[in-house]
Amino acid sequence: MNKSLFIIPFVIALAIFFYPTTSISNSTGSVGGKTGSPTDGVSCTQCHYASFGAGATITSNIPPSGYVPNQVYTITATINGSNDQYGFEITSEEANFGSAKKGTFFITNNTETKLTNNNKAVTHKLGGTQGPGIKNWSMDWEAPNSGTGSITFFGAFIEGNLDQTNSGDVYHSTNLTVNESTPSSIQDYVLNKKILKVTDLLGRETKQKNQPHLYIYDDGTVEKRIVIE
């Protein structure tokens, strides 16, 4: 009788230990630090036993001349695959090995994305995991201060196979490097663009002073300013 009482919980413990780990945690976003960047050091494959794909891209409206310091741009992460469930994490760092995180991310779609890794990266939420063979996520990014230099965006993506385990998925990765504008190109850039509207941080047009404003220009860029009077 005593042996039976001992064997039953032992068998249950073994069953729990060897039961396949589900990807429920992944469906609600990365824990952070899994982009495979030089600073992060690891990627999604630390938890997902995945094959490798090449269907991911990172795009932006940063002009070819480079980012203007402290300007706000839109960054889009995209994955093309053969399944309908996807996840991602994206971060930005100085473009030299082992460098620091640079730039500030802003969430523009609270249903599908959220900040992670101490607000130094963006990942998906449960509402942003479904797509018919393709999925993209967009966010805003404020460029760092002048003198930072080139910035690299690192993205890690998982294409889930819908079996509710962490095996059999497909891992995609990509990166995008942008340069900092030179003083001459910044001057030309500022002179040639026009303001379309000024809003508060919630997107409402405003003329109030002494508060943060977003200046939206005709080239798609956004600048954050505080006018003090």
C-alpha cells in the first residue's frame, strides 16, 4: 500500500516534467532580449526548437540621407510564411558590436503590440499573432541624440505551426541599418519639408502651449516638441 502511494505521485511528476511545453507564453509576446542582436546575445530559438526561414523584413520611412536626431519615424516589421500564426521582437542599437540600445519606441497599436525588455524593444500581443501567410506590425521610433551615429534594428520572428508546442516552428531574422544625417543634409531636409498638422500625444490637433506636441510633416515624419511661453 505504501509503495503504491509513493509510485502514483512519482509517475504524475514524471508526466508533468516530460509533457511538451506549450507556446502560450509566446502568444502573448516575447519576454524581451530575444532579438539575436549583439547586446541581447540570444534569439527566439533559445525557447523554440525551430527551423530557419528567410521571410522577414524591417522597413521604415527614414530617408536615404539618414535619420534626423530626435525625429519620430515609423518602423514596420513584416514576416511572410506558410502558416497563420506569427510573433516577433524588434530592438535598436548602435551599429557596432556589443553596443548600447539607442532610440525610443512608441506603441501605435495597443491591440497588437507592446513594449518589452525594459521598454527597449517591441513585441506582439495575443491580438497581433494572426495573419493569412503574412503579418506586419508598425510602431513609432524616436531617433537618438545627435552624434550617436548609425543605428541597426534587429528583428526576430517566429512562424508558429499551431500545434501548441515550442517545437516545429520556423525562425526568421533580419536587420536594418540606418545612418545619421550629416549637418548639411539635415539643413536641406528641414528647409524642404512642410508641417501638415500639430497634435498632442493622443493624436488630437491642438494649439496649446507648454506641453509636448507632435509636428506631422508632409514627408511622413513626426517631430516631438515642447513650446514654452
